[in-house]
Amino acid sequence: DLRVGRPAITLDCPSMTASLDPVACNVVLENAVANAIRHGDTENPEIKLKAEVVEHASSAELSFTLINRAKADRPKLAHWHASNSDTVSVVVDRYDSVSTGLGLQHIAVAARECGMAVELWQEDVYVHFRLSMRTEVSPGAETVSDGSQAEGV
């Protein structure tokens, strides 16, 4: 559970069961949350995790989007994505002396090896991180969108 010890994260997730690699998703989302907390606005982080499903004929695309408020004193973040290529390019925060880009490297490797797509970008004062993948889903009882914990996803 990504919210354990992180009460500031709100969830907007449908209640459903999805077939996915829990280890790879955990590596990617844990690093994304850690980056949001570390590099985002410390006074008012506004961290939100949203899960969305777009159903196709034989499968579905599941995406997790983590949104957080950027630090006001930092330049706008350049768009970053991890592709299926062998090279892993990362964004290093030159304003943080201990940032090496290692979290994004872990994200890129896990996503590439598991056929997932990841991207990071900034719109106005919000940083967006999206993990998406093809999967199979089955419906649940209801949608969670008030910051409470969703079952299944």
C-alpha cells in the first residue's frame, strides 16, 4: 500500500481487480511517490494518485497518474519518458545536491522489462507521473475518489 506512512496522498481509484506485475508496479510507484515527496513542494505537496482504465476489445489499458505540486523556486520540469530502448535517460535535479536520478533509472528499467510505459511532465505548478500498461480487469463494486483506500487496484 503506497499510503502507509504517507497520509498526505489521496486516491482516486476505481474498485476493480487488475492482472499486473505487483513487484514491477511497486518499484515504479514507490520510486514515483518518493520522488514526489522529495522533489515536490514540502509545504503543500497536494499528492494525488489516480487510477484509470480504458477498456479495449480484448484487454484494457490501466494507468496510474501521480500528481503533486512542484516546488515554486524550481524551473519547470522537462518532459521525460522511458521507452523500450536499451538506453535509460534520466532527469537529474541539479538543484538537489543528493539527487542522482537513480529513482528514475529504477523506474525506467522496471517499466522497460515489463512492457510498461512511463512518463513525467509538468503542467503549470503540478508535476505528473504516469505509469500505463495493457492488462485484464474485472469490475468491482464502486469507485473510490475521496482519499480513502481502494480495494483491488
